[in-house]
Amino acid sequence: MHNMKRLLVTALIMILLNSFAQAQWTTLFTFDSTVSYTGQFINQDTGYTSGWFGQIYKTTDGGANWTKILTGGQTGVTSMVFTDCNTGYTVGASGVAKTTDGGYNWTLLNISTTGYLLRANFINDTTGYVVGTNGTIIKTTDAGMTWSQLPSGTLISLYSIYFPVTDTGYVAGNFGTILKTCNAGLSWTQLPSITSEAFYGLFFTDCQTGFAVGNNGSVIKTADGGLSWNFQNSGTTKWLNSVYFTSKDTGYICGMYGTVLKTTNGGAGWTHQIVDSNYHYYEIDFISKDTGFIFGEKELFFPHSQGIVLKTTNGGQVFVAEHKKTGDNISIYPNPVHRYLTIEQGDANAIDCIVTIYNSFGAPVYTSVLKGNMMTVDAGGLLAGIYMVVIQSERYRLDRKMIKE
């Protein structure tokens, strides 16, 4: 009887392990010396990814093999949008670049703006929007040949933009800011918000129902076109970067320290899918209800981060134990920063750390030692743009993105 019970238990464990193995996010691709901030799959076979140093990688076999292709001089890529298999755009430190031959050649477009561009959203083959720092919103209606500056009514950084339909669009940014247009961007209205946290990801399942995600595990939802918002319990305090819904009920969020969340009830509850603190995930995208991709990085010593692309073909179900990481309690604020940046350790037994700030080309522009719990960095001499703050101690290494306005 004892042996029979043992056999039954062993069989049950094998069944469970098999089910877990069949339902998960798997690593498609890793690549050195870059960060995969953004990416997109056009279909089951063709996909692209890019990141910090502007390298662009392409696959035509569903991610089994990847080829490094030309960058067109673009650096600090933070957003990538393809309108078909051949035509695509990247947004980053150099502005907006365009390809018309499947990514093999890129041309920097002529755009007159002082903002650092952060996120793009094209609603069809010719009409697209880009947002960035200094309240920047620009629009093209001729596939990028010309761009017009739109009146956002704010000077704060805007991180995400989404148009559920042609005329109605939403923008999310710093200090809990959410903007809305009902006339294709001619004018924007600031919507009421319930938090001052920055929002980095935005998605609407229809004109009325949408979600914004950001700092400290913040997830908010509206069901009335942004007139009112309610907090959703994400179950985490991690920095959340991207949100995507495959239906009105099923959605996904990815963020820092391996955070991947899923809801099957319209955001009423979120479950953790992957928790591995060695990874940071910046963008999540689905091409069907079950097949999706995550773009991010594995922590190495910057600027030698290892980009990573993950894939699921069954909705990403996975059960992984959490690995606690020392150093998660370091805060960097304000972010974006105009002049003075504060770096604070919440650990009562804080140890000395080396703090280095790198520009989008991977060159160090600031180095100092954090002694004790807090230090102030004068960032007034830095040019506007995106930087990487690397904090290194004998116990941990931490990378944080910083925006200088």
C-alpha cells in the first residue's frame, strides 16, 4: 500500500510537471551588448526587436533564427511599429527612422521637435502618432513624409499613446497624467487621475474601457472613456512597463524584475506568471489570443546587457518560484529629472555602491560612490534624453532607466 501511494504521488508530480512544461514562456533569443526595449511580430514568422544601441534584429522563422541588420544611425530605440511586413518605424534618441524593405535599410526622417521621442502608435498605413518628453505629440498622415506638432497642453514627459479608433486616442505620462482626444489629435483634454505615479503603458479594449500601468505596481482601469478611474490590485510594487489585452477579459502586463501578470476577468484580479529578478521586461505584444512575445533584458554589467525575447503559444501559463533580490529597495527620483537626481537606499544596512550614468551610446557621463543611504546627483549638465543609471555593490547590481528633461 505504501509503495502504491508513492507511485501515485510520483505519477501526479510528473503530470503536473508536464503540464507546467507545456504551458510557459520560453526564451526565443538572447543577444549581447544591447537591451531589447521594443519589438513586434508582424505574423507567426516575421518579427523584429531593437533597443538601447539601435541594433535591429529580424527573424523570418518564428524566432528560431535572428539576423542583425542595419540601424540607419538610430540610437536609444524605445519604440518600434510595423504597418506591414516591409514598412516600419523606430523611435528613439535620433528621432524617427523608417524602412520600406523589411528593415534592411533605414532612413532618418526630418522631424522638428525638441522632445526626446519615446513611443509610437500607427492606426493605419499612413497615419501615426509619436509622444515624448516636454509634452511632445507629433502626427503624420502621409506615412512619415511630414510631421505636425500637436498641442498637448503640457510640458511633462509622455510615455505611451494608444488609439482604439481613428479619432479617439489616449496618452499617458508622468505624474499620473492621462490625455484624451476625440478629434484625431487636434485638441487634447487632461482626464482626472487618481494617482501621481508615472504611467508607462496604456491599452484600450474599446473606446470606453482601458488600462494604464506604471510605477509601484500601479494599474488603473476606466470603463467610461477616462471620465473616472479605479485602482486594480496588481499584487506587486514593481515598475510596470507595458500592457496588452487579447480580449475584453484577458490581458497581460510586463515589468521590471521578471514581472509578468495575467488577468482573465477584465483586471479584477491579476496572477503572477513569471517572477525572476534577473530579468527586466519592457514590452509585451500578442499576435493571437494565445501567441505572444515579451522583449527585455537580462541583468549584466551595463553596457553589456543581454537582450532577450520570450514567446508563449498558450497564453503564458507558468508557475515559477520567486527569487528575492537584494537591491530592489533602491529609489531614483524624480524621474524624469530636470536638475537634481536623488538616489536612496532603503536598506537599514546600506553598503557603499558605485553609481555610473551612461548615455544612449553606452559612454559613461557620471561616476561617483554612494555612501550611506542617500546621494544627490547634479544632472543639470546632461543633455535631454534617456540614460542608464547603474548601481553596483559587492552584493548586487541594479540598472535603472533615467529620463533627463
